[in-house]
Amino acid sequence: MHRHRFRVDHSPSPTAGSLLLPLLRYKPETVEIELGRYPRIVELREIMEQVGFGEMTESTVQFAYPLTDVQAYRDKAFSALLSIPEAAFQRGIERMEQDLRTGPGLFSSKLKVEICGLLW
């Protein structure tokens, strides 16, 4: 029997302390879309147990980063941006550009992570 350990990233959190994800702050219409794309932790645990995963532990990973350019958002590089109305998209771009005129924004990504072992 071999024991393998790996990580499964899931369930993005829309907030991370006092820091916000850029999509939440500037394009709040994307939040429900993004949260709907990921299974809930309880669902993942049930499925993982059914297929033989064991020793599941949950932790949170968070990292901060500056936002200095909106080009990726203008290019709709994040798939949720393709699903919101164009007017909402444009409002968000305008707010981002206005805020960046005073300097970079500091944002944070926060993910819940399952660490699990597979026995085989």
C-alpha cells in the first residue's frame, strides 16, 4: 500500500481580512458566478471519501499582491468577466482606472485547501 499526499484547491473566499479580491471590489457581479463554479467543501469531502481518499485536513492559503495595471481585466482574462453585463464590466474598469491613478492597490487571494492522502 502506498500513501500519496497532494493538495486540492477549492472554494475561493470572496474576502480576505480587510483586503479584497479585485473582482469583488470592482466587479461584484462576478462573485456569485465564481462561487458557483466550485463545489462546497462538504461535497468534495463526500466524493473524496467515496473514492478512497483519507486523512483529509483543511487549511487556508492567503497571499497579497499589488494591482498596478488593469489590462488583464480589460482583456477579460478572467472567465467570470465574460458572464456579466457589459455596463457592469465597464463600470468596474472605470473604478479600477480611477483608483490606480493614486497608486497601486493591494489585494489578497484566499483559498481553502484540502490536504489528503490516497491509499493504493
